[in-house]
Amino acid sequence: MKGPEVHDTTDLLNAIARGAEALFRGKGWPEGRETLLAELGNVAGVSRVWLLQVIGRGDDYIIQDYIAEWVSNPRYRLLGDESISMFRTASSDAEYWDVHELRKKGKHYSVVVSELPDCPFRQLLDGQEVLSMLTIPIMVDGRQWGVLGLDDCEREYRWNESEVALLRTVSSLLTNSILRARVHSHQKQFDILKRFNDWFAWEFDLGRMLLWVSGDLSEKEERDGRYLTMRRTFRMVHPQDRRALVRAVNAHIASGEKTFRHDVRLYGADREWNWVEVIGFLERTESGEVYQFAGIVVDIRKRKSREMKLRRQAHSDPLTGVANRRTLDQRLTYYCDLAENNGLELSVLLIDFDRFKQINDTWGHKVGDMVLTEFVRLCEQCLRGGDVLSRIGGEEFVVLLPGADCSSAIRVGERIREAVEDLSLLLEAGSIAFTISIGCATWNNGVGGPDEFMEQADKALYTAKRSGRNRLVCHHPEVME
């Protein structure tokens, strides 16, 4: 039997208003949707109002879940039926797939079941006692999130354009409620994250060249955030990091990649330069133009501290903290190239302790380690900022002296040797005195390279040891030969 052509749209409009109140001022999503479905069902005079959510989809299938329902009579209840819980429909079900394609495009679907051909879709509706049905897709971010459906199990009803238009409003209310719930959920996630990481959100307005930052960055805790000019933004970035940041952003935009990551130092509320990671996401139009660049900034001070510690460990001697052999080789090659090609004065001191084994055997290795660290402290007092002190063996050290000629190198070496000779470490069991021998070499155009340069210093050190120890010998080719 054909029902009345038009419901009372005034009552329908009032029902929608009451449902909206429940969604946006009452319980919200998902609790408020039950009130909305009930308001619609009571006014529309249908048997069942329901919601489907799209869980997954592919080119030839769709997975949906029956998540909410209002019924006029318990006999029409479907919620809890396993056959419509997380159910899969294949494209081979042609009639249903046509409906699915309409919903994907945001179009409603109205049908009187008796007019359908005999097919799996009609058999499904017959099994649910549906005589007529209206479905309206719920679209979120341009994609079908789910379906709002109204089933009539007691009459064959044809919905008119005015009714469909009002019910589309319900679909829009549901869309907005879902989005609000997402924002609220994301805010909760962000609040949880903030317990473990300091961060703030940002968005770059390409048109106005302004940077919006969330209130977390402001000392005044501005809840809605604030806009910064490019001048103000760059003042917050460490001067040594500004140019690299600009290059990285420009290169990223040109690359076409979506995700941007870059480490910089920012001036924080604690009035310190703190390491952060800038994480951004580029959104482009179909033509490839950037229309949004936004993301978050995360505090990475702990990570940077670990990285720097590992870097120091990779380049430093673990006991004394001075450069290790690997670092010495790199610096030696660099300065030898400058000496060869640019005429840089360069000298090297090769230092070895005299009878260091006796210290270890008499006092133990802990005292031996203390002697080495004390020696490094003395050397650092005698060296300039650009000089390179490195430990290359148990008790063997090298000092690179860029810009030092032979006489300057001898003065530095003698200053170190005399400081060590005058030192006496006091222990409970007595005092420890020790001396060093030094081999010195100065770069000249006849040197074949870094290895030969170090070999010259080694020959001079051997001469110092052989001639009585506790002395400095400078390499002279005619004498060494």
C-alpha cells in the first residue's frame, strides 16, 4: 500500500533541530546520535533508522559495519545481528554495487523493494522485512564515511525532494559531529603526547607570509595561538641555522615530497637555544601548487644530547677526552694539504712518557690513568685554541701546531716538557714524578705527505729517547741521516 506523499516537514525540521541540540550541546558523538535517530524515526513514521560505517574498501569490495539503530518495534531490531556486523559485499553483487557507487558520489538512494528485480540485494531487504528504503551517504573530508538509512517495514513510501533535502541536513549534522569528535580525540592524543614531549603546532600562510603557532609557544599561553612575521620567526632561529633552514624548505618544496623534517635551534621561553625537530606536511593542488604547509615542532634536546655524546665518543679518546687516532688522521691530512698548497706553517710534536710501565707496575693502572689525565690538563694550559692534542696509544700523544714554525714548536714543546718535569702528584703512599720525551718535525716542501711527516717526528722521538730521555729533539734531515 502506498503511504502519504508528504510527511509534515515542520515536525521533521523540529526533530532535526532537537537532534542537533543533542549532538552539539548535549552528549555529542557518539552518544547524541541515538537521540537524533529517535527524533527522526518518531516524526518520519518509519520502522527503522540506522547508521552504517564504511570500515574498508577496495576496487571490487566494501566492508561495512552496522553501528547504530532506532526501531519503532522490537521485532524490527537488527543491531547485534552477526550477518550485518563487519559484513563484506563484492562487486559481483551488481545491484548493491550500483547503490554503493551512488553513495561514493554523495548521492541518495530511494527504493520500493517490490520494484527491484530478484537479486541478492532484494533478498537481503526482504529478509529484513523492508518494503521501502531511503539512504543518504555521510561524507567526511570528501569521502564516504558511512550511510544514514530509513527503512519502512509496514508501507511502501516514496520520499519527495523536500524531505530528502531536510534529511541531507541530518547527514551534514552527522558529518560535523564526526569531525568534532575527531578533533576532540586528536586533542586528547596531543595532550597525552605533551606529557612525554614538548611541542607546538604551526601553519605557514603562503599568501600573507605569516607563520601561525599554537599557544604552547607563547609565554602568555595564548589559547588560540598567534601569527608571526617572517622577521620575528627568523629571530627565533639560531643565526647559524637560519640559512640551512631556508635552503632545506626550498629544496623540499621543489622536490615534490610531502613530509618535511629538519633540526634547528630555537630560542625558548627559558631564554636558551634549544634543539627542536620541525616536522611539516605539504598539501598541493592537482596542478602541483602548494596550498598548505603545516606541522609540529618537537623538543629533541635529549636526542641531540645523545647524538653529540656518540659523536664525541666516535672522535675522542674515552679516558682523556682528547682527539683519537681517527680524528688525528683527518686533521693531519687537512693541515698537510694546506701546508703543501697554501704555504701554511705546520709543526708536529710526538710525545711519549718515559718508563710509564713502571708507574703502572708500582702504583696500578688507576694511578696510571690519573697521570695521563693530569698530563692532558697540563698540555691544554700550554696550547692555543687551534692546536690539536690527540692520544694515539697507551702513553703516546701527538700535538698538531698549525701556523707554527720550528722555533715556535720547540717553545711549545719545551713548555710542556718543563711543566711535566716540575709536576709531582701526591698520593697517600708517596709522590709520583714522571717525565716525557718529545720528537718535533716541521713541514717543508720536501715532505712526501702525512705519513712521512709523522715518520720524521718519530725519528726525532727515538733520538730523544736514545740520548737520555726527558728532552725534546727536532728533526733535521742531515742530522737524522
